[in-house]
Amino acid sequence: MMPGNVSIKPFLLYFSVVALLIVLAYRSIDRSLDKIEKRGYMTLITTNGPTTYYLYREEEMGFEYDLAKAFADYQGVELKVLVAEWDEMILLLRQGKGDFVGAGLGITDERNKVIDFSRPHFTIKHSVIIHKNDREITDLKDLDGEVIHIRRRSSCEESLKELVKQGYDIEIKPHDSVPTEELISLIASKKIRVTVADSNIALLSRRYYPDIRIPFTLDKKKYLGWAVRKGSKKLLGAINRFLDEIEKNGVYAKIYEKYYSDIEIFDYVDIKKFHRRIQTRLPRFQAIIEKAAEEHDFDWRLIAAIVYQESHFRPRARSYTGVKGLMQLTLKTARDMGIKNRLDPKQSMHGGVKYLKRIYSRYDDIKGWDRMLMTLASYNVGPGHISDARQLAREKGLDPNKWSSLTEVLPLLSYKKYYKKTKCGYCRGSEPVEYVKRIVLYYDILKMQAVNQESEGV
């Protein structure tokens, strides 16, 4: 007993409670961003796929990856990637194995119970996908009685469950750890009849599986975002500030353009023909394409895309303008490159890629992919017209080093108002824009084919 018969127990209890409150308060302090800055890196949790993250020629790519890399740069730290199965990502996040999930994750009420989402960074709809020859499914009511294959725990599954609640006679067949793209491939090969995918995945997949069709979408707009652990307010705030910033400064638009350029445009006949000819014609010339590309440090699949656009892999192709061969060389260009026979596949490839490299070297003031796109356009209409277009871009207050600027001004060079002021005069400016667009599309298909073959161990 203390003097005055005062017991020590109430004091001990009081200090114990205070200490416990201090510990709890300490633990509740949000250190999500502090930890990242202290360790010098952040970890993205994502999944493999053409819209998220993949490796091509040992280089990391993907829309979500590029956004995450830009965020890491914005924070001044390195980016590490943890690739997980779709079903594992949220669990790994909650276990602290990564800092955020960036994988085309739909923002849903169910997920909001266990994780916090950033503001939306992408808008989609849920697209019904069937084979192109299936003409019986044209509307929502036609799904009655159908089995719809879906990736388990996807936002598409939640949309289908909502339809069931509304009275639609739909059997939902969920698949564990099966990528949406794999289900789409089963549609193309007629092994299943119906699946549902986010519209960005559906539209991109038409390039790789031209035999699919998108008859309609299920619902209103849905939103994708990045996810963090509950209570990670500082990290969430940094993500939202970053997303706001890149929308203003054009970084988001550049990344979007890289992966989703013209996905709404789909020419079934052209793409189907391309798929067929990379099986029947490309193998004959692949070795010489690879050799020429390696000699001048280009990706051979990009060169193959150019060859297809130029000649459809026909070595004796001729144009009314006088160009000939696989790479459609003019007589002057062939002479400059030391080529005697433009119809000889080896000579045409050697001369064409050598000329492409010469053009590429002219644009050492242009950074990144824009440099290659500018080179492709120059191969099509000549460096002089591209120089005129860049000057016109400057006059209009546009960045002359951005291909997006040239897509705006090149078509103007067919109007006298503009071309009369240029050095090289009239140009069918919409032609190089379309030319570049198609090469990028063919290149994308060849890249994804390579990625898929590598993942399958081919």
C-alpha cells in the first residue's frame, strides 16, 4: 500500500491503457508512401497479358506496366513487378507482398470492401464475344439458355450474376486461373460458344483472333483502377495526383496510344489475310528478313510488317509508280543502296533495310517510338515531305517531334493553302498516316504471336 492507503493498481491500469492507445495510434499511422521512399522501390502486383504486363525481346511491356513505371519515376523510385495469377492478386496485396495492383481491375462494390481503389484510369464496357459465323446471338435476350464461360472472380462475372437476378436464364461457367484471352481463343476455335470480356481486351483480341465477333455489350460503362491496401491513404493520394498529372501533361495519352491505337477500327478481310500469309508466305523469307534486320539493329518482326505492307511478301511485286520487290524500292534508292536487282529477295531486303536505317539516323533528335514512326512515314513518302510536315506542326504550335502531331498536319499537305508554302509541295498526306497505322497493327500481331509462342514453350 502507498502512503494514505492509495492503491498502485489504478495507476498501473491507467498507464497500461495509455500505452496501449499509443501503440494502436502508432500502428494506425499510414506509412504506405514512407516505406516506399525509404526502401527506394515500389512493387506492382499484376498479371500476364497484352493489356497488363508481358516480356517481348526481354523488354518489359504492357499498358499497366508502362503506367506503373511512369508512376515509379514520378515518385523517384525503382519499380519491381510481382506477376501473379488473377485470383491471387488481391490476396497478395492484403498480405503486403506488393504495394499496389495494376492489372485492369474493375472497381466494384464487392472489392471495395477489402481494398481501396484509385480514381478510375480507364473506362470499359463488358463485351459479349462469339464466333464470327454465329448469327443466332444478336441481342441480350438471345443469351437465355446459353452457357457463358468466364474468368472466375472477374467483374464480368458480377455483371452476369446481376443478369441472372434480373431473370435471365444464363448458366455461368467460371474458370479458375484461365486468362480471358485464352477463353477468347476458344471462341475463335469454336470450342466454346460465348464468353464476356472487358471491351479493351475484346477489341484488341480481334487483331489476334479475327474470327471472333462482338455483337453487343452487356451494360453501362465500367471503370478500372489501381488498388491499394485499406488505409493506405498517402499512397492512394500519390497515385491520384500522378493520374491527374499525366492526363494534363500528355503522358497518359502517349501510353494509351502505344497500346490502344485505333482498336475500334477493324478490317476483318485484311487482318484475316495477314494471319494467313504469315503462315503461308512469311516462312519463305523469314531468314533473310531476320538477317537484314539484325545487321541494322531492327526488330525483324517490325521489318516483316513493313514487307507485308509494301509487297504482301511477293518478291516480284510492282507498283504503277515504278517501285519493285519485297521492299518496293525506287530505281534511285536501289542505286544509292548499291542494289542491282530489285526483284531479288535478298538484294531487296538488304537495300530496303539499309535505306530504312539511313532515314532512322536522320531523326536522332526524336526520342522513343516517335522516332520509328517518323522513319516509317519517311520511307513511305520521303523525308522531304516529313520535314515539311514537321515545319507545319511548328507553325501550328504542335510538337514536331511527336508522331501524333504529324498525324494532324500531314493530311493538310494535300491542300494548296498549305503545300504551296512547303519545299517539297503537294503530298497525299493521309497516305503515310494510314501506312504507319497498318504497319504498327501488323507488328503488334507478330509481337503477340511471339509472346504467346514463348509462353507456350514453342
